[in-house]
Amino acid sequence: MNKKPLEFYSEPLPGVDPMELHGKLIVIEGPDAVGRSTQVTALKAWLEQEGHAVLDTGMARSALAGKGIQKAKEGNTLGAVTMTLYYATDFADRLENEIIPALRAGFVVLTDRYIFSIMARAIARHEDPAWIRHVTGFGLVPHAIYYLRTEVNDLVSRVVVGRGHFDYWESGMDFRFGEDMYESFMRYQKRLIRALDGMAKVYGFVTIDARRSPAEIHNELRRQIGKLNLKIVNGKPGR
Amino acid sequence: MANPPANPLFAPNRYRGKLIVVEGIDGSGKSTQIALLSQWLRAQGYAVAFSEWNSSPIVHETTRRGKKKEMFTPTTFSLIHATDFADRTERYILPLIKAGAVVCADRYAYTAFARDVARGVGRQWVRNLYRFAIRPNLSFYFRVPLDVALGRILGGRDAIKYYEAGQDLGLSRDVEESFRIFQGRILDEYEAMSREVGFHVIDATQSIEEQQQRMRAIVLRHLGRSLEKSVLRAPRVVFQ
């Protein structure tokens, strides 16, 4: 069981042999402000406690393109295709230089977002779904994809209470989906949720109801990860 | 999740403006020729704009740093150039073509088709990557034997750069030898795609004048009337 090698979605990466990848690849997906990074932090601590080496990574954090993306977002002339491809570059750099080496070394890789967020953002901006699916086809098929799902009304309260303001990009203001940031946020985030919902079945997301408390979500994620048959370390504390 | 069916290359140009591109390996003389062609078009009163490969201000710094620190893999090299191209398309080429200009491009998506495949990325993958690009009205390919091109380049400039020579691929320890092998692969890719993408092939061993003569004849034959009818003209008097 569970010895199946990882695969690429549609496009093999030059120079990578999936047979060498012994770690586990776990993806946390979901819209903006749903609480993904809180969960990644808590899961990492738990997994390390259990004796697993963990790499956590997330969008726009690559050594190659992270800074460039931040800078491009500070201006106001980043087009939809350019943004999509910049994020794809960032993802490829992290996949080849962080995720794959960690999987070779037997790590558990926890990634905050994956190709699905890149695809959802592109689709929400009217890009062709077949195009972006093929572009990101070099992604590895993860062992599990946990989709933290909620409604836009829940997201808006998280943004208002949590941050106290709307973010330009989270509101899709580059496309002006509505006449102000609130209207645009609501329409754009609905489009993102619809796009992610549309992928859930195709890509085998495990959908997690994210309207609950962070602790309840954490416990559910632990239960789900328990099904992945991670190697057990004996002599760990707390059991 | 299998590969999507083969889609047509590029988005159709439904606008007033025209797009003319030149392709070929380093040392084929294409930059000289497109510069002469755009001057000729400008002299006839057309609004002409020029777009160079690898010139987007928001991507440039990332590419520069990646090259300097040798951070690229075949996939990220391909993606960052597509990002650069997307930015130029969205902010420059497309709006200008909509406005009715003749846009002359020194290298286009075909450069990626040839070079990225020579580096090892999938042929269909890189074609799909550039599907958002505007389809050129005319694509010129400057055909030149490898040794002629190498002779022009190796004599003429100081150092061949790391990625230009394909040294990331470990083809040879010797820079010139690596460059030769890599450019040879690129040349093979250009030749293989020539019919698929409908290149107008120019014999780049001919004199500069003969090549230019041929380009102008092809432009007149294929675009002559629509240039006159639809393309934007430069104002007669430019106020300073």
C-alpha cells in the first residue's frame, strides 16, 4: 500500500525521476482569508512532534520570482496573463528547488496553495481553463489536497474583522469586478470559490468545512492526514 | 487530465494593426533586416512600433538575477520568458495593434518554441504556453548554415553568455563547443517548425540588400492593400 510513485499531471519535468521521491506531498487550498496559513503552521508543529521532517512552502515565496511578483503587484499594470505566468514561474521554481529535493529526502511537504489557486485566479479572470491546466501540467499529483471551503459572506467577515480593510488584489481590483472594493471583493471571491468548487471532483479535493473554529478544522485535518499512512516514529512523547 | 487536443497556435488578429516578426538563430542577421524594414514602413507614413524579446520592465530584474546567479531550469527559463512576453503583449503589442500600428518584433514566440525545446521542455507544452499571443501577419525566418552564423558571432563580440551557450545543459565544457551544439539544436527546431507555422524563409547568406528587397516584396504582396486601407498613419506634423 501507498508505495505508488508520484506522478506529474500531464507534463514530465526534464531531469526529474518520480521514483526517487519518497516523501509526502500535502496541499492546503482555499480562498483568501480562509485561514490556510494558520492551519499550515499548526500542522507543521504537530507533524514535527510526531517525528516527521516538514517543509512548508507557499505562493510567491520562491527565490527566483518572489520579489519580482511583489514588486509587480505594487504597480498597477500587471495584466491577467502576465500575473498567471509569473505565479507559474514562482511555482515551478519552488517545485524544482524546494519541494522535489525535500520529497527526495523523505520530507512531508506542506504547501499553502498549489496550482489550483493559480488556475482559479486565471479562470476567475476569464482565461481559458484548458490553457492554464496545460501550463501547470508539470505539477506533481499530491498525496492529498485539503480544500478549506467557505462562503463569501464568511470570508468578508474574516477580512473586515481580521484585517480591517480590503486588499487591492484580494478584491480583484485589477479587473474591477464591482464599483468599489467591497463589491469587487464579493464578486471576485465568489468566482474564485466557484472555480475551486469546479476542480474539487476532477482533482479529488478533500473538502473541509472551514466555517468552524480553527481548532476543529485542525483536528479534522489531523484525522485526514492520519489516513495517509505516514511512517510511525516510536518513542514519541504524548501518546 | 490528459493533454488537451491540439489547439490552433495563437489568438487571431482581428484588429486594424499588423504584426511582423523576424526569427532565426543568433548571427542570422534578422535584427538588421527588421530595423531596415521598419524604417521603410515609417518612411511611407505608417505608425510603426518595435518590440524586442526580453524587455518587460516588470520581469526584467527577475530574469537578470536568475541568469546572473544561474538559477534557471529549462522549465523556469521557459516560464519567465513567457511571463515577459505576456507583459509585452498585454501592455504594449496588443494595445498598439488595436490602435492600428504596425508592430515589428525582433523574435517572437517561435524563439521559445525553438530554444526551450532545445533545452528539453515539451513541444506541445511550450506551444500551449504561448497560445495567448497575437498571430503574426507575417513571420520571416532567416535561414543560415550554422557555421556562417557562428563565424559572424564568434568574430564579432567578446563573450558568449552562459545560457546563450546552453551551458546549463552540460553539453560541453568548452563554451564555444557548447554554443555550437546548442545553436545547432535550435536551428533544427526552427527548420522542423518552418512549415507548421508558415514562415517566409529568407536566405540569410545573400547580401543585406537582396534580403531586404525580398522582405519588402513579401510585405507588399501580402499586406500591401490592407496596409494602405487600415493601418494608422503617423501625424504629418508633430508638435513639440
